[in-house]
Amino acid sequence: MSRPPLPPFTRETAAQKARMAEDAWNSRDPARVALAYTEDSRWRNRSEVFQGREAIVAFLTRKWAKELDYRLIKDLWAFDGNRIAVRFQYEWHDADGNWFRSYGNEQWEFDEHGLMRRREASINDIAIAEQDRRFHWSAPGPRPADAPGLGDSPF
């Protein structure tokens, strides 16, 4: 299976890969998202470390059961060969209606077929008031082209 664009990445193809990941994650479909990763993909997400597509599906299923009305924006930070770094923000609320904005960075490494074989994510959560939300498009689904991006962020 191949997932273009393939490495080595250019600025254009690295940005395309980041937007494709953003769109997939905004679907909140764990099985769909997991197909972008190698069968033995290694992950570090916050303090969790795991490996493999089954573990990815289980992790994302737990994540989106907790992080309700999830909406994500990713922005290309750097790239080189088969590696991409992105910064991101996402907003969500818990079952009690408390809203959060999560900020983070990810480092990605791809195989020759364009599948991600390694993902490392560092993430911080900040409580926000519902009226302070920035991301208001219909979800699940990709961010509309005219929705605010990270360029609008104070960080």
C-alpha cells in the first residue's frame, strides 16, 4: 500500500501531508486514521508509548470518547527527507462540558511508501471558556479552507 505524497518531501508535499493528516484526524475515525501508519508504527503520545495499528485504533477510540467535538489544525514546521515536524492546536470538551485547547508538536518519520512509521507527540492542555473557542466548523470532517489557521494564533 502506498500513501502519496512520498518522501523525500518538498515544502509543498510536506504541507500536503500535514493537511491530509489534519483532515483524517478531524474525521475522528480511528480505523481510517490508522491506515496512514505502518503495521508496526511506533508512537509516543504524551506519556503513552505503543506500537502497531491495533494499538493506534485502540488509542484513538479512547481519545475521541473523551475529547468530544474535537477540531484540529496542523501546520508544517519543518521537513527533511522522510521526516516532517508539525505544530498543532485542537479544541475539545469533556463529558461535563468543560472546554480545552490543546497545543503540541509532532515529529513524523515515513517509510518509502509514504506510511508513517514513527510519531512522537508532545501536548499541553489549557482550559478555555466556550466563548473563547476559535475552531467552529462542522465536525467531524476536514477544516474548511477559509477556517482560521495557526497563523492566527497568539503562539
